[in-house]
Amino acid sequence: MAAVSLVKKIESNKAVIGVIGLGYVGLPLVREFTSGGAKVIGFDVDPEKVKSLKAGKSYLEHIPSKIVAEMVRTGRFDATTDFKLLKKADCILICVPTPLTKMREPDMSYVQSTARVIAANLRKGQLIVLESTTYPGTTREVMLPLLEESGLKVGRDFYLAFSPEREDPGRKDYSTKTIPKVVGGYDKASLNAAVACYKVAIDTVIPVSSCEAAEACKILENTYRCVNIALVNELKMLFDRMGIDVWEVVRAAATKPFGFTPFYPGPGLGGHCIPIDPFYLSWKAREYGLATRFIELAGEINVSMPEWVINKLMYSLNDRGKALKGAKILVLGLAYKKDIDDVRESPSLELIELLRHRGAKVDYNDPHIPRTHKMREHDLKMASKKLSAKMLSGYDAVVIATDHSSYDYHFVVDHAKLVVDTRNATKKVRRGRGKIVKA
């Protein structure tokens, strides 16, 4: 009966939604729930983020401050660092990081610490949903035991589900609201509550049979992309030796109206999902005595791409009588993909670290990222350099790592001495083709 009461409360728009983690996943979710008429409390451990949001200011480029200010003004959204307020939430959605350790094993510390905080404030009738991408079994094996340390029982006192985030910053054709939401519940009551919850904010909700099915769904999506990107990255290296342009080949193959989906090579994988999630699955597979060789091989190829780019740069400089050590290099684009301000797992970070390690003098430009900030693996302490003709001509090479739409690639090629293009961004440039090296 408690589950029926929760569903009725959600459907009457009287339920309070709690979102833990107000980053690239959590904040867009807050926006959609408030747009759906729900009252939302956002939780984050970063007091600066909370302070900014309470002042109506956004720190994410694709969510304008005017949207945050309106959410706050209407009283539908409040942000806090006080996790005792979790008691006020009827539905608690968890959007915290799930990184890899240095040994490429799942780091569950953020999920575990969040579960403990929830357990300390858990009350009867609440729904808990994990959104953080992870391996199949996490909700049941990691989350549930910690939540039940509260003395409450799942299915009787509270409800538990998994619904993978599907955020893709920078997309124009889909948004958080219009991307279908997969939901798997611990039991039927949990599933019903979770489906009702997401229907407040999301156009299409897709129920599946279990938390594990929902967890595996997200891993499959990202492993599919990881493996196919690895394939074209491997072909890029082969075709480079054969004197064939891999981007031209992919474009030609994509004209087939069936049986082929185009994927494109790059300097490495970026974002919080594709470089990480397949390793979660391969780690879990070892528990069942299986070796996921396809995934491991794809990971090896993709992880090696920054090194391959550096070697292409080094050989190209050598052809021009210049050593990489002591060379001045400009990395164009710090974000992990075009037209966004997200640097999570960006291959540009690895490129800069590798260049520094080899003795190069490195700067970067990115119109979306004025300066770097401290991250788990990187603390570059750099600021974006302003582009000009004189500035470009002062570098021994420009490496196009992210193909932002705002860049004038004709201008870059005109004034640079050497351009190493990892994204085929210069495909329409006709002047100065001799300066361009595809990587």
C-alpha cells in the first residue's frame, strides 16, 4: 500500500524530488523535473556549486543561468550541502561519478558514500534510484546492503531502482526530456514508483525487468560505441600507412542505406562514459570466469590513440628539421567533443601531459574553457590563449584536438607552420594543404 501511496503522490505532483550530484547529469535532470511541475532539492558536496545555483547562476554552458534563476524564483528548486534534508525528498535520484581506479577497476567510493548518507537519513516510503553508469549488479550488491543498514527493508519500507543517465552535452536533436528513459526496479513496486517518478519529467519511459537489465543496457550502449570507434581508429592507422584517407572511406561507406553505421576516428576517447564503462563490464566478467577480449582489445586501441597522435606530430616536425623537445605546440580544443565545455576524460588532457613529458612547450585554446581546473587525474594549471595570426605563427605546430564549430580553420591553416588534424576539421580547407597532417 505504501508504494501505491507514493505513486499517487507523484502523479498528483506533490512528491519532492531529491537529486544528488549537480553536474552534467544532475542539473539537466533538475531542469526537467522543475519544468514538469515538481519541487526539487539538489544536493552537492561542493559549496561553490550550491552557492552559484542559489544565486541563479549556472556553471554549465548548455544550461543558461536564466533557466536556473527561473527555477529558483518560482520556488521549485533549492540547492544545499545539507544531506539531512534528504528526509524531505520522496524520490532520491543519485547522479554521482563512477570513475576507474589507476588499475582500471571500478571506483565505487562515490556510490558507496552516497548510499551511506542516504541510509543515515532514510525514512519509510522513499524511492531511491541510482543513475550513475556502472556494472550489472551494482544496485543490488553495493547499494542495497548499505541502504538496509538503516534497519529498513527494500520493497516493504523503501523502493529501489536503476535508471541509466543518457546525457549527451551539445546535442541539438535530443534533450534530457526527449531521450527515452530506461528504468529497472528491484521489484514490481519499485519499478512502478520509478516509472511514475520519471514520467513527471521525461517524455518516454522504458521499463525493463530488473535493475541488472537496466545496468547492462547502458553498458551495452557504450561498449557498442567503444568497439566501433576502436575499429575505425585501427583502420585509421592502417590506412595512414597505405596513403588512404580514413575519413573519406567512412563517408563513402556511409552512403550505403543499410547495414552500416558511420563511426569516426579521433585522438582518443573522451567523456565520462565511453572511455570507462566497457572496463566496468570486463571487470565484472572476470567474476564469472569470462574474458571479454573484444572489449579489452578495443580499450587498448582507444587508449593508445593520444600516443599515436604524438608520434605523428613528432615525425612531422622531424621532416621539417625540428625536434619535439623544445618545440612550441598549441593544442586547439580542450573539451572532449565539439561545442561543449566538458573536459571529463578528454584526450586533449592526455595529449598535453604527453607533450610536456617529451619536453615540448604547450599552450591551448578553447573558447568554451577559459581555464583548467583541478581534476582527479590532471591539474594542468593553464589558461586559454587568445587566437591571432601572430600568435598562431609563433608555434611550431598546431594540434586540432577538438573540432569546435567556432574555429576558422582556413585562418588557422593560413597562419600556422604545421597543422596536425585529429578530427578532419580541415576537410574544406584548400589553401596550404601541404601544412596539414591527418592524425
